[in-house]
Amino acid sequence: MAKKHYLTATLPDGYVKTIGPTSSDFTHYWRIVAILENGRTEVFWGHTKTLAEARKKRAATADAAAQRGWTSYEFEVVELRRTAQAPAL
């Protein structure tokens, strides 16, 4: 059985997302913050095993924006930091 670890993403705006415990080898975290026509905000996120895989999400985001009628969106990718223990809150 693979050893479990925690993965932490820190985004430029200071938001911190921790994933785990997990035995998966994810390397990058992506987040889309979409502004809807009614002014509300929706957030979508995920993690990938390569930077290239995360970058492919960016291309799909433009299609999603057109289909869903978003007025604007931000797409961000950051590298995950791997630790043996859960980060302190």
C-alpha cells in the first residue's frame, strides 16, 4: 500500500487548498473563478498529475465560458507542495 501524504496549493490571492491524505501523485492544482451574467460567482477546481494536463484545462475553459454565458473568468494553475503531515490550521 502506498504511503499517504498531503498536497497543499497556495494561490496568488492567498487562498490555500489542502488535499489529503492521499496516495495520488498530483503535481498541480487549477482553479476557475467565473462571473455569471447575474453577477454571482462560481468556482471550479481540480488537480492534475502534470503541468501540461493542467494547461489543457485552460483551453476548455474558453468553451465553457461561451456555453455557460460567463461574463468573465480567471484561470489559475499552481504547483502542489507535498508534506507528510497535515498543515497546521
